[in-house]
Amino acid sequence: MNKARTSGRTVGGLRTLSLQAPAVTLLLLWMIVPLAMTVWFSFQRYNLLMPDMTGFAGVENYEYLLTDPALWSAMGTTLLLVGWVLVITVVGGTLLAVLFQQDFMGRGVARVLAISPFFVMPTVSALVWKNMMMHPANGVLAWVAESLGLPALDWFSSLPLTSVIIIVAWQWLPFALLILLTAMQSLDDGKVEAARMDGAGPIAVFFYITLPHLKRAISVVIMIEMIFLLTIFAEIFVTTSGGPGLATTNLAYLIYIRALLDFDVGTASAGGVIAIILANIVAIFLVRMVAKNLEQ
């Protein structure tokens, strides 16, 4: 009897494995082949403008990139961009989630309008902000400034990184709101009512009941946004092209410059490997943070 059960489990396991094998193999090839090619090219002399210079370069590409001030400037810009967008989206998303949890007229329409920017493509969003909102002559913000008697501001020349942060935060704020608002649905109203009956005000309820309840959801928002924000490209490409100078050049845009403007595939591949290592380090810490919060 036991042999029959063991045989059944083995046959069932092999059958399941045979069904999963094509999908798993395709997924592995999809990930491993580009990664292997990137690592290979990072150790090669491969510049499309100098086709005669080929061969194994060792760690020259990495040495060149690590001694290039543009890399450290790009990494600093990346950290500033990610950090400020996370602060804006997490704080703003939490406050908006608390607001939209309240009952008021038109709440359903307001929720849809608040979440809708997340479904706008990054390129379209950047164009809207560049030509309709932040344009120094015809933009909405320029019209508001002139109405208040203030000089119009050329956002992308005077405050380039701030402008990109505003655009990216506008895109990702609805995502944080959606996750946190969903988490708010599971908040026990009995706890809130009991706290109010004990004399707790809105601020005390927020800090001692609502915020601890949202801790896991906030961790998930930070983890997901961090992974995607490390690769921000379209908003920078459309609005500032990494400038003025290197003011808005993050790591992803620096790799684009090396690969498609300087045609230095070897150095760009080395930058890609560095970006992969950085993303994995961040992901490890984020996964641990989320796992710790889920265990509590």
C-alpha cells in the first residue's frame, strides 16, 4: 500500500514537473541570457566608434567607470530621486488614504480621480508636465505665479531635479494611495471607536492605531517603489535629458548615455552590472524589512 502511494506521488510529481519545465526553462533563459551577455560585454573592449579595438579588457571598463565622477554623481542623483519620491508618496499616500476612508459626498469619484494618474504612461505624464504645467511661458504654474504677482519660474533650468521628483512622485502617489487605502479597509472600527470613547483625538488615533495598522502596507509600498524607482528613465529623457550638466542624470540614464550616445557598449555593460548589484543589495534589505514586519 505504501509502495503504491509512493509510486503515485512520484508519477504525479514527475508529471507536474514536466508541465512546469517549459515555462521555467523559458523564464530562466529570459533572465540568464541577457545577464550573461551583459557580464560578458562588461569585460570586453567594445566601442562601436572604434571597431578595431576589440578583445578582452579585464576590469578596465570597471576601473574607468568607478573612477569617473559622472558615476558617483549619477548614484547620488539616483539616491536623492528615490529617497524624496518615497517620502512624498508614503507620507502623501498615508494622509490621502486616511482622508478617502472618511465618508463624504463624491468619495467614489474622488478616489477614481486620485488613482488615475498611475495609469498614465510615464512618457505622456512627462510631456504633460513639461508642456502644460511647468512651461515657463504657457504653463499652468506660470499662470498661477503671474496671477499672484510673482515671476514665472523655468522649472527645468532652475530646479531640474526637483521638477523630475515632482513628476515621478505624481505618478507613484496613486499607487501608494491604492495599497494603503486597501489596507485601511481592514482596520477594525471598534478599536477606533473605543479609542475615541477613551478621549483620544484624531491625531492620537492616527499615530497609535492607524499608523501601526498600515506598517506592513507601507513596507510593501516602499519595497515595490524602490525597485521601480531605481530604473527611472522616461521622465528624465523627455524633460531634461539628464541636464543641465549631470544634474538629473541617474544611473539608468548614465548607462543610456554610455551605450547609445557614446556607443561604448563595454563601459555601459559594466554600468549595468553595477546597477544590478546595487538593485540586489537594496532588494535584500527591503525583503528582510518586509519579512520582519509580516512576522510581527
